[in-house]
Amino acid sequence: MDLAIKKNQSFRLPVELLESLKRIAKGQNRSLNNYVETVLLEAAAHEPNKVTLSAMKEVESGALRNEPALDLTSIETMEKSMGL
């Protein structure tokens, strides 16, 4: 069995957030530590690679079509730039 080396770390979180995390962890029959570790691992694993980042830039630039680049600053501005 391959055990990961772990280190204690303290974080200051708003009380409301901490209580919410505790409720979610309890609802999933997990410890708070296990739940937070899993959420952080998932967040760290979703970083796009170079190929994906390049494709995203190409799409944003409008190079694949004869229309101006999409404005992705917000959902509303994106929809407007799409003509919706």
C-alpha cells in the first residue's frame, strides 16, 4: 500500500464556510479533513494542459470563424458577443 506523506497546515476560514463544509462532509459520511482534501485534489487536477490552453485561446480569438472574438468577461457579455 502506497501511503502519501502528509503535513499539517492551518487555514483561517469564515465560520459559515467551515460549518457548510462540515455539513457536507457529514452528509457524505466523511471526515472534514477527507472531504476538504478530496475537493482540493479535484481542483488541482483540473488545470488545463498546454494543448487545451492553446485551443481555448484559438477559440477566444475568433480565428476559427469570420466573427469577432467572444467576450468572456461574464456570461452576459459572452451571450451578447454571440448575438444572443
